[in-house]
Amino acid sequence: MTPDVWVRVNSATFGGRMVRADIIEQVRWEKKTPQHLILTLHGGEEVRQDVRAGAPADDLADTEGSDLAEQLVRAIARASDRPGGHMLELRPDESTGDVGWLRTPLVDKPWAG
């Protein structure tokens, strides 16, 4: 069975959408646009994810954006190894104040149980 992994991409500027993880070809962060991760999809389309999950990004550490990009790639790989459908979303961690990729079951399908 093919894993069903989706990434919820949210940007206060560009809006939100769900993206199938298997069409993401590259995840990167650029210092010239530090507030967004850039996900390049199959076919060349780019979507943007707010690095701070909606919070101000004016005090980003030099490696924070690239670390989140790497964390997303690892989260996709881990979710792909698990049965069933999964959704990944960048969310604040209330215990640390940092943001990270949260994996939840993808249960919004009518046949999911």
C-alpha cells in the first residue's frame, strides 16, 4: 500500500492548502525571504510555508529556517514508513515555544476509520 502523506501549507500572505508529500521535490529556506519555507512541487510550482507558523519572523536564527526544512523532509520519511494516512503541519510547541512539524492521522476521508 502506498503511504498517504499530506503537508498542510499555511502562509498569512499566500494562503493555505494541502499538498501531497510525494509531489514535493525540494524544500528550502532562503535568507532573502526568511519568513517562508519554499516547497517546490513536481512541475515547478512553488508554495510557501510561514516559518513561524504565523508568528513574527524578525528574530530568526541563521539556521532556524534550514533546520525546519530538514525536519520536514525527515517527518515525511517517518510518516511514509507508517501505515495509513498522515498529515504534517507546522505548529508551535507550547512546552518549548518553538515550532515543529506535527504528524496527525489523516481521518477526514469518508472511508477512514
